[in-house]
Amino acid sequence: MEIPYVQLHWDYKLVPNTFSLNLDPGLSAMSQALRDLVDTKDWSSYTIVYESYEAMIKLKELLKQDTDKPVKVSVHQLTRGMSYRKLVKDISQQGATNIILDISTRKIKDFLKQAREIGMMTEYHNYLITSLDLHTIDLKEFQRGRTNITGYRLVDPNQQVVDPAWDWVYREGGYRKIFQAKKLWKTRSALAFDAVTLLALSLHNATFYELLHVRSLSCDNPRPWPHGKALLNAMKKVKFQGLSGLVQFDESGRRINFTLDLLELKEDGMKTVSLWNL
């Protein structure tokens, strides 16, 4: 139907849809960012803990071997219903000290608690968290430890222009709208906000704005929207500072020129220690 749409998640097809734009950094970029960080740390071995098979696409660069410097890589899957403690014990018995954790954000804290109980949160242990929502996790109980916990952040903390905000939470068998004061923005929420801003700016800048009209569409008899291509081109040309940093696209609709903050847990909380640019 030639209607532009904005994606807020990874494009597992790898090849963008003709009429799609993706605000997510993308699999290739995240994979390279993780590999660059591991190379900087100069680890001779590391263990990957993942949940979904799709995650292995994001971690593909970490599975590649450099012929000049071979690295020992171990891979473990956290399956549904699996005990964190059992998995951590298995990893501990292998003598692993460098762990790359690619699991659901809500499970990270409990995983680290189990690791601490088994003695895997010492000054000799390093955890690289792949979730871009690491900054939203309460890790105060680990701040005074000597374990190195790092990860990336896409959300720009200097662009918290609409906080406080409303959010949806699941309670008592249904979703409810609640007021969240001084809440840290999750990546998906920030991208949704930027998507609305992108559309608004595109329509404002479009020369055909006054000619836009809406007509009914049918899936049984699809007809292309006459303004689809023009709006898509206008969206690709937009460039602005959003909640997720600089928003800009290439001709294929992939996001470019964005920056990731490298975070590290310190005694006084998560701090930006470096930047990664595409």
C-alpha cells in the first residue's frame, strides 16, 4: 500500500522493507559495538549467556575468531524455567571470569544476585550487559563491589525533556496507565517518542502537506497511497536530536551517525566512561 512505517526493533530480515525506517541501531551496529568493546578489554576468553536464538545474530561478531589471536568462547543458553543458580554454577565450574549477558532486562539483577551467592561477583569478574536498558536497572547493592559491570546506552540523558511522563504497566490482569515521576526512559519508549517526533517534523517540512488527504483502504483490494513515497523521502531527510540522540537515516532507511554511551557501574552509580560511534 506504500505507507511508510517506523520500526522500533531489530530487523531480523537484515534487508530493510522498501517503505520502512528503523530507529533501532540495528543488528550489525550493535554486534560491532560489542566486538569493539571486547577487543578493547583484550579478553583471551569469555562466556556468552543468551536466551533467544535471535540474540545470536546480534552476537555474531563475538563468535568470530581472529586467526592472529585465538579466543576461547563458551556459549550457554538460559532456557525457560531454567534455574539461574544451576547455570551460574556450570559457568563457575568452567572457571569463567568474563561473562557477556544477553538476557531479558528484568532477569539481569536476579542473575547477578545468584552469581554473587556463588562467588562470581569478585574483583576478577567482568560482566558485559548487552541490553540497552542497563541504565534503568537498580544495581545499588552491587555498587560497592569490585566487579566490573559495563554496557551500552542509546538514550540521551540530556534530552529528558518530557519527564515526568505517563506509562503503561501490567497489574491485576490488565494494563493500567500510571504516572511515573522522574522515571528513566527505557529505550523502546524513547524510540516511540522519537518516532512521533519524526513523523511530525516530516509532515511539517513536507511541501505536499496541504495536499494530504485520507481515504479508506482495503486489504482485499490494496491500492497504493499516493503520498507514500513523498512522505517516505521527507522522513529520510529529517535530522534532529531526539531522546535517543541524533536521529538520521541513510537512503535505505537505516539509522546512521548515532552514538552509544559506554556505562560502567561505579560506587556512586552508573557512569559514562566512553562513547562508541557508528
